[in-house]
Amino acid sequence: MKKILLRACLLLACATINAQVTYTLDTLTNVDSLIAPLNKESFTSGVLYDRVVPIANLTSFNTATNNVSSLPHFEQALYELYRAAKKNQI
């Protein structure tokens, strides 16, 4: 009985150790490869907002109903613009 319990514990420990392996996915590299065929002459600012996930939702900001920002929203928007500009200073 002790051998069975010991084997079961070792099996669960091995399964737990293997479950902790994570893989990083560089989404910006994947997005860059997908948007490579775009005509870059259509935008001259150097910022392509579609490169990032729009959590701050800047495309619908500054309307009559959505015209007030908070510090967390501003920081998120600034971070998104920074990443959309390929980490160049904007």
C-alpha cells in the first residue's frame, strides 16, 4: 500500500512540474509579420494602432459622450501608443 501511495505521489509531482512549463508568445512579432504586406505610405506618423490590443480604446475616445480620462486610462493609452510606434519615443 505504501508503494502505491508513493508512486501516486511521485506521478502527481511529475505532472505538476510539467504543468509549470510556459511558452512565451511574442505577439508583436507575429503581428508585424502579418502586416508586413501593408502599404506603409498610407500612414506617415509611424504609429499603427492596430499593432496592439486596444484596451484604452483610443479610436472611440474624445467624443461627446467619452471625453474624460483618468490616470490609469492615460497611462494605458500612452503605453499602447508607445508599443504601436515600435517602442520609439512619440
